[in-house]
Amino acid sequence: MILMTETIIEQIGPDLFRTEIPLPKNPLKATNSYLIIGKERNLIIDTGMNREECRTAMMDYLARLDVDLEKTDFFVTHLHTDHIGLVDVLLKENAEAYFNEPDAEILRQENLWELVCQLSAQHGFPVEEVDSAIDAHPGQRYSPENDVNYKMVEDGDVLNYGRFELHCVKTPGHTRGHTCLYDPNLKWFFSGDHILGDITPNISTWLIESNPLGEYFQSLDRVAGMEIELVLPGHRSLIRDHNKRIQELKEHHRRRLDEVFSIVIKHGPCNAFQTASYMTWDLVAAGWEDYPLMQKWFATGEALAHLRFLEVEGKLKREISEEVMYFYAQ
């Protein structure tokens, strides 16, 4: 470990480093940013948010390792601002920023937040709180300020940096285009937010025709079949037994599905916001009314993802009443 004034850098292996980019007042606490040092070019995997604390930590990280940004490319695992936020600040004119098309398509939508606002109201989020939730959303506040000319990668594409042969692995679920990197020689897997060790990835949606939890299960099964000795996630600690963690994640969501189904059986037709208010959450609060606004927001999106999965499985149906969508048991 290399101790620095404000930043700790961990050398994971030859030419591979990790630092935690802080996420102040955020339950995630920090984003893992990985740096591969190559003879000709370097690669940074994920960056942190576009906010002063993240920029300061990132610049300290790069300065301490004497990284030349003119010779540094970027890989972004998915669209969330804690992974993509600093790309436009760091990217030099002749450098590459690798990204995926499904997530890029979302970011290109000019009316994205208007659409999210409409959808959240449709799923029961209180209309009087929607604007405040949008204003407080990290994706609204800390995303890149400028457009980036990303180089799109597809499943199976290979990026070579230093001793690393990085194969792109599409793992939709956490986002539509979430993409991991896998080195089949080292058997190392840069998982972004697909597999996390100390926390469970948020699987949520506002789009009723999507089924992110179904996609997530499929992506977990795909990765379970790979030879992996070390998972390098987007947050918290490294993972040595990926199959064990995958089973834990699947069991977590199966318990969630059972809970959501029981809620609908007990309370009758529920919208996503109501369902979230009945679910159990790992938060210290007297009750749902005392939860922070953004936690209610993410909880509602997660509740909808589970309701939608149960609908696809044929266990629930939906109806619209006064422009709000409700789910009820068959």
C-alpha cells in the first residue's frame, strides 16, 4: 500500500493499481478506479463523479503515479455518474473513451429527466416530491458537463493494455448496457456494478416494458460459467469466490421477489412507491416517512423491477387507475 496525503493507492499486481474515489454523503462511500500502466498507453477503468472531491482525489491519484493523460484512455463500465462523471474532464484530444451503445443512447436523450419525471409519477412517486428528487439525483448533479465522443465496444471486443488482454463482456441488468472486462489469461474480472461483494447492486427501472432483473439473472449465470480467480468490483472490497457471491446475489433477489409478492397479496393492488414503502430496507430510520428522499427514489425503482419480473413470470398483472400503475395478483 502506498500512503499519500489524502489518497490511498493499492497495487493489486504488476502495472495494476486501484484507488477509492470518495463519494461524499453517499451510502456507496467511494468508487473503485482502476489504472493499468502500459508501455505505450494506460487505461483507467471508471472515474467517480464530476464533483470537486472526486476531481481532487483523481488528480492526486494520477500525479502520485506520474500518469500522463496524453497517453491514457478510459473505459466506462456503465452510465451512472459515479463511474462516468469525470471522463470529459480527464480525456485528452487523442485519447479514447470506451463505452457501450445502450447506455450511450440513454444519455443522448434530450428530454431524459422530463421522461423520468413522468414515469416516476406514473409509478406512484408523490408528484410534489418529484422535482426535488430530480434536482437531488446524482445523475442530474454530477454527470459530465460536455459531450464525449465515445468509442463504442461490443460484446467480445478485446482491448490490449500492457500485459492485459481485456475482453468486453456485456452484463445487462444494473443498466441496459453494463459491460465488464475479463482477462482470460489472468482470470481477472473487472465487474463494475455487476457483482459487488459487500453490498448488493441496485437493480431498478422506471420503464414498464423492461425486465432488468430478468436480464440480471441471465448475466449472473453467464459470469458464473467463466473461469475467474479475482473480481475487481466498482465499489468496496475485491472478491475471491465469484460463484459463491453470485449465488448470494441471486438468493437476495429471490427473497426480495417473495417479499414483494407477499406485499401485493396482503395489501391488494399496489403501485411501485407503495410496494417500496412496505419492503424491508437496510436503513436506520423510524419508518418510511423518515427515509431520505433519494433512498425512497432508488427503493421505488427497485420495487418496480421486482414487480415487473413477477409480471413476466405470470404471477402479477397490472392496471392503470387515475394515471398510476398498480400491480395485483393473478
